[in-house]
Amino acid sequence: MPKYKVIAHRSVHKFISDLKDEKLKNTIKDAITNLENYPLSLREMDVQKIKGLEKTFRIRIRGAG
């Protein structure tokens, strides 16, 4: 069972559902799911805190496509 719950803005859900590239869509979904294993996932992924916003991070996904 994951320790953390990942909450994404509704625009993220819309962006993912509108993607035509299934490989990219799955890569993004897997990366978001992996964030449930925080803080271990931060060591493996390119995640940074967004300045000026509390409890808000960005993730960069590479190698997709």
C-alpha cells in the first residue's frame, strides 16, 4: 500500500486523456504512480519543488516518445 496520495490538477488529467501517443501516456501515468513512493521516487526521478508554492512539485519525464 502506498504511503502517499498523489493529487494532480484537473488540467493534468485532461492533458493525459487527450494524448494520442499511448506510449507517452503510459510513461506519464507510471511516473505519477511512482510518486506514491515518496521520498524514494525523488532520488530516481527529476522532481523539484516549485518556488513560492507550498507542497507543489514538478516532474520532468525524459525518454518518452
